[in-house]
Amino acid sequence: MAEDPGQTALVTGGSGFLGGWCVIELLRRGYAVRTTVRSLSREPQVRATVGSEVDPGDRLTVLAADLTSDEGWPEAVEGCDYVLHVASPFPPKQPKDPDELIVPAREGTLRVLRASLDAGVKRVVLTSSVAAIRLSEGAAIRPLDERDWTDPDSPGLTPYVRSKTIAEQAAWGLVRERDEEDRLSVVNPGAIIGPVLNDDVSYSLQSVQRLLEGMPGVPRLGFSLVDVRDVADLELRAMTAPEAGGERFIAATQFFWMAEIGGVLRERLGEAASKVPTRTVPNLLVRGMALFNPSIRSVIGGLGKRTELSSEKARGSLGWMPRPIEDTIAETGESLIRHGVAATPAVG
């Protein structure tokens, strides 16, 4: 299944951070691209965002389709060679009712996958998350890989973590039921950062944004980071490589504590990063703040925890070569400042 420009690929959620970069990379490689948005009122934004990086000519089509409805999906996938299913709910705070996230994530994934398989799409690449790959409490500490699965019934999981796990498991269940596993591939990214395309900042970028804006102190939180452009590259590799069928691939580089991210920003951005705090906030204080701030509650479980992930499978099987993550951290900060998303000191 070698790359063949001139074919058609659908990207769900083209107005999002990763979706936008997937559209751009497909266009750069010569594909005709369709992308879905919940409302066509977002089409001008999508075209402007994509146009800031590549001239789509007449090769970009924007369609309306919502993950909560069957309407529009058969038309979106008709005649497509490939589908990158990127769209998924990611709220700024966790809902009280987990089903608010779990149901649309699971049902939306199955809706897109069924329509794609029925339409004869060669390969669907599902964007899952490393949230679906973790060891249970008390298990041996080692780098996690694609054989590991989150138990969605484990106590203390956030609705988001459960939604990503349940949605991916449902996708694998469907293709196994239909004996079509080779038509599905899954990419499990870590925390996605990188150059922003507009002033609509995704959740994963907020750690860099808050550091630049001078949060009171740095919580002892860390993330397995990855560049958005490298995730898009891996999605396209998984889309066309014969050996990617029926496989999962972790897209992550190295683990960074927020304090280490702040250090890179100060070193690379100089005066523009002068607000980045150096003081660490005790875990007890963060837990206390979470009692009054719902957006903080979702990170409490990660305080002080370091998780190592292996991306050797993506590197070895698909030739994936992500860029140095320190460069990505710096580019992320610079682009947030350039787009006016992060308020920083004026630099003479």
C-alpha cells in the first residue's frame, strides 16, 4: 500500500490542532483531501489555517458531519481511499457524568469506522491516545509499549482516559468481528505540542501557554511529549504501510516535567520567557486548589508520576523519526507568542 498522490483522504476534525496539520501534510504530499467540521460556519477558518502553510488549490473539500449523528458520514467517506479519524471530544474540564465523554467518543468512532469500511476505504487510521496505554497500580515499572492497555474499570480514572480506552477497544472489536483488522491502524500520541496554526489553542498546549504567562508556580506534573507534525507524519505512514494494518503505534518522544519544559523555554526564548516560574508548587497545595477549580481536578492523579513510553515499534516498523522535542518546545512557545495567545513581556 505505497503512498500514491492523487488519491483521496478524509480527515475528521479538520478544524482541530492535529487535524489541521494532517490536512496540511496530506496536501503537501499530493492527496486530494476532504475534512469534516461540525458546522460549515468553520470552513473559512479551516481554509485560512491550512492556507497559512500550503496552497490547497482545488484539492480541499470541507464537509459538515457530527460524530453524534449518522448524517453526512456516508457522503464524506464515499470514494475515499483513506480515512484519518482524528476528531474526538476533549473538554477543558472533566464532566460529572462520564458518559458525556464516553458515549460520543465510542459511538462516533464506530460511526466513522462502519461508514468507512462499508464504503471500501483501504485503511482507517484512528487517533487514540497514550491514555489507553498504561499499567495498573503496583505493576512493574518499565517503558510501556503497544501491548499495554488501560483497564477502563480501574478506580480513579478520569472520564477522558476511560473514553479513549473504550473507544479504541470498540474499534478493534468491530474490525475483528468483521474479520477486517488489516484495514485499521491506531496511533496513540502522547501530549501533542508544536507550532499553532491560529489562536484556537488545544488543551495539550495549555501547559506551555500557562508557563509563558507566569503561573504562580510549577506543579510536579509531567508529560510524554510529541510534535504535532511528527504525529501527522506517523498517521500518514500508518495509512499507507502494509505492515501497519491491525497494529497500534505509540507517538511519543521523551518525558518532561513541567519544570523542565519551563527551563527549555527560558533558555531558548530569553526575555520573552521571563515570566516562566522557577518555583515548584507542593502537591498538597495543588490538591487543595483542585477542590475549588474543576479544571485542575483532572490532573491530580498525575502529580509526581513519571511514565516512560517506548516508540520503538513506530521507529523500527515504519521508519518514524521524530524531531528533537526541545526544538518543538521552543517553536511552540514562539508560535503562541506570535499568534497572541500567550501574553508575554514586550521584547525590545
